[in-house]
Amino acid sequence: MVFFATRDLSKLGGVFVDAVLVASASLSILVLIKGAQKPDRITFFKSITERNNVTIGIVFLLAYVALLPIIGFLPASYAFYFGLNLYLSDDSFSKRNVLASALLTVVVVTAFYFIFHRLLEVPLPTSMWSE
């Protein structure tokens, strides 16, 4: 999917993406070969709670990726970072934690936006209404 989604980049723009894809594919093949030779039983999750946390994290990430082209980078990133930050905290909905999460979300996402979009001039996803 990444390969086909990045074909419209310039020749030099796709060099890093192509290198990462080749490295990832090579390492994946090596892991598959090792797994076929020594199929050890690996416990991925220590508990059901840990498995559920990872599953919910993946759901957050999929929702973020789905929302990026619809509402754009900034709103999707604010929602994703704030929601995941609240979910991963110990005392999720205390007033202090919600305020701290909101402040941290604004600072981190805005900093990433200015660094990547303004300073490095990386094109970020826009909403389908602003194109």
C-alpha cells in the first residue's frame, strides 16, 4: 500500500520511502524464514488487559488515519493525541488529567505542525473541504 501511495512523489522524494520499504521487506522475509525454521511459542500479551489496550490503540490509530483526509491534519491530530493520551493515563477523566492532556495535546501537535509544515515545508493532509 505504501509503495503505490508514494509513486507520485518526485524521484528524490521517494528515495527514503523506497529504502525503508526494501529494508522492511528484507527484514520481514528473514523473520518469516526464522519462524519457519524454529517455530517457538511466543506469548505476545501477558494478560487480556494488555491485549485489549493494544487493540484499542490500533483502533485509535485506524480512526486517525481514516479522519486525516476528511478533516485534515490539525483537527485529526488534536483528537487522536488527546484521546490516546486520556486513554493511556491512569486516572482518565479527572479534571486535572483532562486539562493536562489538553495542554500537552495543543503544545505537541502545534509544535509538530510548525516544525514539519512551516519549517521543513512538508505537505500535510488537508481536509476534503479545503482542497
